[in-house]
Amino acid sequence: MEVKRKRREPGNRLVLGVLISFCSAFTILPLTPFATPVFSQTGDVRQREADRLLEQATQQFRTSQFEAAFQSAQQALQRCRELKYQKGEARALRLIGNVYYIQANYPKAIDYYQQSISISKQIGDRANEGKTLGNLGSIALGQGKYAESITYYQQSLTIAREMQDRPTEANALGNLGLVYENLGDYPRSKEFHQQQLTLAQSLKDRDTEASALSNLGSVESQLKNNSRAIELYQQSLTLFREVNNRLSEATVLGNLGFVYTNLGEYRKALDYQQQRLRITRELQDRQGEAEALGNLGQIHFYLQEYEPAVEVSQTAIRIARSIQNRKVEAVALNNAAIALAQLGRLDQAEEWLQKSIEVYETLREGLKDSDRISIADIQRNPYSTLQAVLVARQKVESALEVSERSRTRAFVELLAARGQITAANRQAAVQPIRISDIQQLARTRQATLVEYSVTNSLTAGDQLFIWVVKPSGEVIFRQVDLKPLQQKQGTLISLVTESRGSIGVRGLQFKETSPPLITAANVKNSSLQELHALLIAPIADLLPQNPEAPVIFVPQGELFLIPFAALQDPSGKYLIERHTILISPSIQVLQLISKRTGPSRPKESLIVGNPTMPKVRFNPQEIAQLPSLPGAEKEAKTIATLLKSQPLLGAQATESAVLQKMPQSRLIHLATHGLLDDFGGTGIPGAIALAPDAQRDGLLTAAELLGLKLNADLVVLSACDTGRGRITGDGVIGLSRSLITAGASSVIVSLWQVPDAPTAFLMGQFYQTWQQNHNTGQALRQAMLKTLKEYPDPKAWAAFTLVGNHD
């Protein structure tokens, strides 16, 4: 496509993140017209002619002769209706719908597909019904209705397996892989595509094999395995050209352009996208045309051709809207906005980014929690860019609203859906939080809120945005340039990893020996001091002077792994010595916890210590029993005595017994092992080790906790790594999220494998203080300070963090 180069008008140029969203063009096998032809067994010449026309239409469609396929299918439809040949009629209707699908005339396609399904159901033609359901799934996928597309594809897969229709089964597997790729669930996507490839190769179906290869290439591309992606695409391209499938050939050309864009070879990428654009226009493939234009806009941006980037993206937006392709629309809006920002047109950039976010959020409708989490991870770009634009326009409060809107959306929707807030608040709860609500929360809680957000930039490196909301409601913004850090040692993430390693808590497993505890006091740690300089020093003057006043940190990404309590100022003083510290995945989650209603709190306490440990599979070859924790048993006995409760120890602490008592307990304390694995493959990592029994395996997983209904003021997981999990755009997916969702008001969890004796000491000190005033935040702080005196090593006392309410 030729685009006139316009002179860029002078203006303030915003330094923005390389946050281009790619219209990754997938090789989709969305339609299933390639069934074995049904030839008439009668001597009726007219019916044999109808069958011949159906086969002709099928072959024409296969080779991208869409107009000819349409004419043949129309003739077949007329013959079949004259003969009352319903099986042929249903297939003709599906073939006509396929042509309308290619033209992105979705209403017409849906109408013909539904007619086809109606006839198939009447005559019991399950095979055609299954194929057509798959085609309806492809329309839903193209429109970004992911939950609906999964339903259609699963129905198609079920029927295909029932009928032993292997080609349709392969098609359904590939299309399910495409949905999960769109959702950002790349492991599951890859699994479906690999199944499709294996099946296609067994059938010697080169067309489907080519699609599977390209789809696998797309996943590898998303995972930045560019060499492997190119290899798979080239294999796919050869096969598609052999079978003369020009539609899919064009898609693979676009995919190759996408990879070369990732590699920074922009001229080669431009050539591939232009090849795709020419073919899509020739074939009247409107969706492919919109995707090619969107990718061309991205390449123009990287070439610093901002006016052409805007123009091409605008064309992609118009086509995407005309065919109701919301994903391409959202991506193109984001990319055009970034180019507009580079041209100094910040007001228009802000408007288009808002529109991009609005469209992106419609793509989450109807998804289950795990899919909402994964899709949020691939939708971060417009939120981050919009924050930068708003800050540049000095709209820092609006930028804080967007920062909140970008995180824990699935968590917020899950909390609202669980019905633990009043009906009047439920609808409002799922709406993005407003600045007035944030200020009111700070006033009500008399807490200082500190929210972090990392935003990429083109020339200045990463920028760290920090908002501080004082108990008065005042909002103050500070910005930290991370370029010096990048020049020195890499990224903020690498510094977080280094800081954990510096206190001996990185990557330890049960069989590894932890480094001995440091016994000397006031030992300075350069990594913890550097994190303090980046995260705390810029806002130190804004934090409360009263050490008992709560400070609630809202981290982002890997910042959740930071032991904020152990951050050191230049004098060696730890942050916990100056402040009472809490963590929250977002301000809105904190707001929802505060609004919870329910029955009066129970009085019982559940104390568990050192259960008879279960056996755990550490790898495919090894199953071992977790080691006993004598210190945890002592800890549980001490706490139970303080709280006048009877602890569950050893063989008594079965998973079934604990599950039975948890809903009736106001306080839950579990002193045992914590594990990080995703047991059961639910996508929610984390488990608590309990004693196995006849009904249960002794691993109380995060997924199981999510299904409980708790009424607890406090849950303490006095175990290893219970505050860790899968870090996503929706926060940390693990035990703490599951417990808060289940109904706990606050949770104390750990960020690493905690040593046995110091943990027992810390917990004893915690409950002694907590009994007096039930202020969890202050009690944890006092316990840490007392443990610090006995065990100076941060590894011994800084692991525990409080998530949720502080009182």
C-alpha cells in the first residue's frame, strides 16, 4: 500500500513506551467445507449433478476461488431444493455461508449456517451439524466473543469425535488453540495445535497440516522463539502453495512479517505485509486486509514514519468496525494513538487510547476467571501508554484511575460475583474505581496508599510512576527515571531478583540447604538499599511520621516479590522500623474487602501445626514425603494456648478436618509447608500441606480454597512461599488471592521458605500483641521488630506480609 509521506509538524514529542500491539495474523482453518463428498446412491441424474456441484464448490473454495464457489453452491442449493434433497441442501447452505464469512458479511453467514444446522438436526446429519457449529465458532472468534467461540468449538469437537470425523476433529482442535492464543494462554494453545498437527499428519491432510504448522509458529512467535517460528512458517507456506490455498498463504506471509518486525528487520517485514495485503484485497478477505493494515501501521511506527502509521491504522480501524472485529479495532486504535502521541497530538492520543481500552474490555465478556487473567496479560499496552499520556498532560489523578483500571479486573469481578458485598454495591463494584472513591478509602481507613506502575519509554528507558494518597485524600505524584538502573545492571525485575538472592532466598527447594542465618546486627545490604532508593526515598517525605499509621503498598508485577519491610535506608534502618506495612493487589480490591457484609463473625479459632506430611511428586520420576516441621508444632501449641484453643497436630490435621472447620473459624492459622506448584493444572498455583486421609491427598490447593465460603477476620499461612504464585497483570495468582476471594478479610503470607525456629518465635510474638488490640498490621510490625532483635537476618523475619485489612 502506498502512503504519502507528510511533513511532521513541530510539537512537543512525548517519550512513550514501545507498546505496539501486534495484529498477529493467525493461520486459521475456520471453516470446514472439505468433507468427503456425499454422492447419491440412486440413479437420479439430477441428484448426482447436485452432488457434483457440491464437490465443485468445495474444491473451488479450497483453492480460494470464492466467487466461483459461491455460484456453484447456489446452483447446488437450487437443485437440492427442487429434489427435496435435504442433506445436500444443508451442505450447500454451509458452503454459501462460508463465502459470506470470507467476505466478513457475518449476518448473512450466520443466517445460512443456522439454516444449515436446522436442516441437519431435522434429518439427523450430525456430521454437517458439527462442521457448521465450528463455523459459527469462527465468526464468534473473529468478533472477539471468546467464550461463545469456545462453546461452539467444543460442541463441534464433541460431535466430530462421536462421528469419528477426523478432519473436523482436527479443525476444531486447531481453532480451540487459536482461541487460547487470543486469550494469552500459550501453553494450552500449543497443546491443541500439536494435537491438530499429529492428527493432520496421520490423515495425510496437507492443508490442515499446513495450518497446524502455522498456528504453532504463531505461538512460538508470541513466546519470542523467532527462529523456530520462521522455520514453522516456511514449512507451512510451502504446503499452502502446493495446494493452492492462497487465503492461508496470505496469512502466513503476514505472520512472517510479524516475526521480522519482532526481529527489528522492518523493511523485510514491510515487504511481507504488503504481499499479504495484495492477496487479501484480491480475494476480498476483509479481516485479513484489516490485520495486514494494522501490522503495516506498526512497522511504519518503528520506522518513525508516524503520519503513515496513523493513516494506515485509521484504515484498519474503519474496516475492523465494518466487520465487527473488535480485537483488530482495539489494536489499531492503540497503535494509532502511540503514533499521534509522537506527533505531539496528545489530546487525540488520549481519546483513542480510551477507545482502545473500552473495546479491549468487551473482549473479556463471558470468560471464566483464568481466561480473564490470561487475556489481561496481553492487553496491558493501552493502559500503560495512556498513563504516560495523562502524566504528560499533567492529569496525574486520571493516570492513577487508569493504573487501577489496568490491574486486578478479574479479581474485582470475582469478588463482586461471590456476593460478599451488598447488592447495591455489586454493580458499582465491577466498574473502574474513581479518584473520589480512592480518596474516600484513604480517609476512611486513615491509611497512606502508595501505588506503583512501570511504564516503558522509547528513549529514556523505563519510568516508575508512584502515586501517594494521604489519609487526608490528597494525591501526590512522583516519577523515577529507571534509565540509570538499566545502564548499571538491567531492569527493575533483575534488581528484585538480585535482592532476594542477596538474603539467600532465591530458588530454594525443599531438598536444598538454606544459607546459615546472619547473626550480626545492622548489616547493610546494597540491593535492599538500592530498592529503597528507587521505591521509598522519592516519597519518604510523604509517608506518615507515626510508625503505627498504616502504609498500604500497591505493587505491580515482580514488585510483589519485594520484602518491603526489609528495605534499607542509607543508614541501614529497615522500613518496618519506621512504618506499619500492608500490601494490596489494588486499591479497588481493598475497597471491596472493606464493603463486605455477612453474618456475624464466628468466635472459634483453627490452629494447625506440623501435620503428618503428604507425599508430593517433585518430578515425573520422584515422589517424596515432605519433611516434618517440629518448630511448626511448637508454634501451634503456643498459639493455641494463647487463644485458649485446641490445635490440630500430626495425624489429626487432615485435609478433611481442616476443610470442615475453616468456614466456622474467625481466625485460621496454618503452620506447615507451602508449595508453589499448580496441582491439578487449574492455572492457580499454590497448596498447603496437610495430613492425607481416605478422602483427600493432603494438598489443600489454591483452587480448592477458591471454592470455600469463609468468614474469617484473619488467615495466617505460617508456611513457605505462601505469598508467591503466578505473577500476572491481575496480581499474584495463588493462595492469598484465593483466600480473600473465599471471604477472608486479611491474610498473612510468606515470600520465601521461612526458617522454622525464627518463624515460631515471630508468630508467638504476633499473637501476644494481636490479642491485646486485634490490629493485625501493628501486631505484625511489633512481632517483626522483636524477631529482628533475636534474629537480625532479614531472611528470618521479613518474609511475612499482610494482605487486606490492617485492623
